[in-house]
Amino acid sequence: MSLLMDDNRPIFMQIAERIENDIIEGRLPEESQVPSTNQFAAYFQINPATAAKGVNLLVDQGIIYKKRGIGMFVAEGSRIKLMEKRREQFYEEYVIAMIREAQKLGISAEQLAEMIRRGEKGQ
């Protein structure tokens, strides 16, 4: 796990996103144990209540669950659920914004598609 980025989002949201990233990237497989709130707090040098808020955000979404007396675990189906959520966010935040900007600049759908293909080739 890398250190938190210095951005304007609340720390608890950054903690939740780090856990999501670890699930999506396979570092936290389904049914594996998630670090405790105290571990997050110590690692990031934050209040345990802040870390708990980030973890509880994912509990509320059904991404992780608590095994009483043992800890938090990644729920079955979480990776797929997170990938779908992130794809929708990608569409809303990047694709729609890109299309709007292309329209302002008079870039056709065909030209935009060609730019994307060119980008895939690393040019």
C-alpha cells in the first residue's frame, strides 16, 4: 500500500479508494482479510476513527464485511461490483467530458475514434 495522495478529498475516502484499488488489482482477493482500522491508522498516521469511516463506507456498499472477533474481509463478487462502478465513473468523468470537449473543438466522432486508436499505439 502506498502513502495517501495529497489531494482535496477527505482522508477516509482515500482509504476506501485504496482498499478498492487493492481489490480491483488483485492484492486483496475475495474472502481475504482487510487490514484493520488500527493498522490503517498507524500506517497513514491518522486517527483510527477516520480509518474506520473509510472501511465502514465499503461495508455499507457490501464490498467488505465483518467477521465478528476476527476482522474485515473482502466480500464475494466485490471485484466485479467495483469494476462495474469504476467503469460507470470512467464513462461519466472521462468519456462524456471528452465528447463534450471534442464537440466544442469541432472534432467528429470518426476523428475522435482515430485519436483514441493513435493513443493506443503510443503515438
